[in-house]
Amino acid sequence: MSKQSPLQIVKAKFESKEKLVAAVQALATEELFIDRVNETKGLAKVPNKKLLHLHEVLTTVKEQFGSRAKLVAAIQELEKRTKDDGFKTRLERLSTPALLDQHGAAKRRAGRAAKAKPPAPKKKVARSKKAQAKARA
């Protein structure tokens, strides 16, 4: 079985591109989406693949976090930078898909840090008084 094209996925899930655009516009509220769409062209001119990705990202953010602000707070928590206002403003400027990618990367980093073993303590080396004096010099 071959991989479906974006048009085939749109027709299977939404029946038409207009319904997909309507679904994305319904999800693209102020709390989930920064509107950077060209006003003259709109979402109708955006390729199917990008619309499908945007729909997937917006539904994931809405289900897991509820809003962009909660997603930003979750990233700050994972990075242990909850009081860093500069970091927060930088995150707020990012698009929702970029924020979701940032959250995934922070989650992986936090998981690796939790699994990492603490370094083993150094073994004491027995030295004679002459060797200790030489090591200090």
C-alpha cells in the first residue's frame, strides 16, 4: 500500500478543502493561534499539506494544553525557567507549531536528565609524602 497524498487525506477526512479550511479556522482562535495569514489570500490558498499539519497541531495543543499560554507555561516548567520573563516573551512570539516542537524537545531533555547517572566519586589515590609534595608544586 502506498502513502496517500495530502489531497487524498483531505478527501478522506474532510471531504473537501473548504471543509478543512473551515475546521482550521474554527480551531484558530485567539488563544491557540497567532494570525499571520495573508489577508488577501487567506487560508484557502495554503497548500493541503500545511493545512493538515496546522489542523493536527492545533487539535493537539487544544487537547493537551487548552491554550498557547498554558503551552508556554509548560515549556517554562520543563526548562526550569518559570520566573524568566525574557524567555517567556521570546516563547510567546513563536508560532504554535514551533512551540509544540519546543515542548517536545524540552520534554526529551528533561527525560534524559532524569535518567542520567550522577558522576562517580573520584577514587583517592594513595601517595607517599614525596609524591604529595610533588603534586602540590
